[in-house]
Amino acid sequence: MKKSNPSLFYRYVRYKRLANKILIPDEKFVEQYYLNRHGVKPNLKEPRKYSEHVVKILMTPPPALKVQCADKYEVRKYVEEKAGPEILNEIYGVYDSYKGFRESLNRLPQRFALKATHGAAWNYICRDKSAIDHKELKARVNFWLKSNFYYCQRERVYRDIKPRIICEKYLEDTSGELTDYKVYCFNGKPGFMHMVTGRYSQMVYNTYDTQGNWMDIDFLRGKADRNVPLNPELPLRKLLEYSEKLSADFDYVRVDFYFVNKKFVFGELTFTPGHGNYGLPEEIDLQLGEFFNSEDA
């Protein structure tokens, strides 16, 4: 259905999520999802596991600053203030409709990236605008704009964000793709980080401590590879400095970057990564949960 009638497919997904929201309260939805993933219910009164802490944050009404910084467009103001405009990617346009994007297409470069401001993983990478399937892309963008990402996993931080689309400069590093560096910060201090390579080919999702040492943790089940070292050209100290600046106002946040042409480019701030359901082994879940209680993460 997605290929033959993309508009119908996306409409079905949107209405299904809306029906789930109406029929299943947030608390029950989150608890059941966690139970299915972990085999036990989360302890949200006295969380000890990493996953329990994240789920508790997910279920807590977010302050206005978190909502601003979860918005992929409004967060730019915060980043500019805290870390400077030099780490922001170039932006070509902000759109409330597919029509607005289509009308600006002739002015856009051959390659660019589209991103929904009000959700996660709602992205479209264009490497050749002459090859765009406008029927499919229009259906996808309209699905984003008409959807509330909050309905997906009940991540409340997304609930009140205005739906928009932003168009940004296409980025590519020396790998021929785009490597992500995701720094997990606790009370303004980096605790550990991921390096994600091969996102469009053979993904590796490795975890490292703040000294750059590989940690034997497989967040995405089968994606960790000890033989892939942390990028030796990465200025780790600078990465951690930027992460501290952008996490200083939050008890917990993941700060994402790219490293292109020897410069850091800000990706996003994520407050409930994986909505607390990476499915980590209990021992690792407990180990990472200790970061929430540590003054020196």
C-alpha cells in the first residue's frame, strides 16, 4: 500500500495512532510497552535502571524550555545563545505545507535535507532533486504535518510543538555518509556517548566513555562492533565542551552532533532517547542508571 497509494497508507497510520491514543491512556500505554519490551513493569517511584529513569522523564510534564529545545527549529535559538551560531547547519527554508516547499524547490540546491520540527526520525535526504517522487514525498510530508508525534510513544515533550518542515544543507563527511556523535549528559556532565556509522549501508552503533574507550554495550542489538574505533580525528575534548554547554540547563539530555570538514555541526537535543526501551540487559540497564544519581557523571 505504501508504494501504490502512499497517501492512503499514511492516513491509515495516522488514524491508527489517534485511535490508540483515545482508547489507551498514556500511563497504561507506556507501562504495557515497557512490559512487552523488558518483561517487567517499570518502577517509576524509585527508578534504578536507565530505562526506568527515561520512562519517568517521558511521563513527566516537560517545562517550556524542553519543549522549545525538542522543536528542531526553535532549538536553534538556544544553541546560538549557549554555544554560538558557528555550529548550526545552514537552513534554506521553513514550511507549513508541502506546497510551500514545492514552490521553493527551484531555489534549492541539488542536494538538501528535509526534517519535521515536531518529531523524531521524520527526515528526508535528497541527493538529486530531479529524482524526487513528489507523490510519495507529498504524502509523507503531509503525514508529518497532520500528525502529532506524541501519539507514537506518548513522549509528552513533542505534544505541543507546532508542526513545520525545515530544509537544511545536505551534509556528508569523509565516510561518504554522515557519522553521528551522540553524547548522553546528566546534570550538565557528559556520561557516555555513541558513534553511529554506516546509517545508509552497514550500521555500527558503538558506545564509548568520555575518554574515548569502547564500552561493551549493544544498544541496538547486533549493531555494536569492537573493531570500529572512535574516529581518531574527532576533537573529543571540544565535543564534550559543546555538550556541557548545551546540557547545562537539563537534568538529562542527549546532545547530537556531526563532524564535517573538521567542524562540529549541531544535530538535535533528545530528552527521551528510544523512549526508554532499548531493551538493554538488566546489568547494563542498572549500570547506566547510576549516571542519574552521580554528581560526577
